[in-house]
Amino acid sequence: MAQTIKLTGNLSLGDNVKAQFGAGNDLQIYHDGGNSWIRDVGTGVLDISTNGTGIQLTKNGAEGMINALVDGAVTLYYDSSPKLATTSSGISVTGDITLGD
């Protein structure tokens, strides 16, 4: 039988203590003392929204993949190297451009 826990105040978890969701702990949310983490280790789509300054996606917290600033540039990376960024007047490309058929 499923149980419901109701809180009338905040739930405070210490650094590196994970809130885990799903039967296989597929979604994990935690703070490590310096950074906040949302990790989807299952299947399906992870939809992220922000009211902050931007959203950054990385590989294992290290290699840059996408950096999206609110009302600003979106930068795409290849192996942590910036390759394409949006600007107020268009795009900026670093490196070669290859057009397919």
C-alpha cells in the first residue's frame, strides 16, 4: 500500500544527500555544497525550466555541451570546445562549416 507524506514546512537535506524519484531512482536532485544537480539516470525526456540567469548542460559536470543564457546567447560545444553561438545579430561559428547534400 502506497503511503503519502505531507509536509507543512520545508524539507532540508544536507549537502550530497539526494532526493531520488522513480522506482529505479531515475531522477536525482541534490546539492554538493557548491553546485546544484538534477540528474536523470532513467529513460524519457528531462524538461528543465529556469527563472535564473541560464541553463548549462555538461557531460559528467565537466565538459561543456550547451550553455543557454536567459534573454542571451546559446552556445553549443563539441568536446567542451565552443563551436556555435547565437548573438543579437545572428550566429557566431568557430571552426569549419560543412554543408551536406
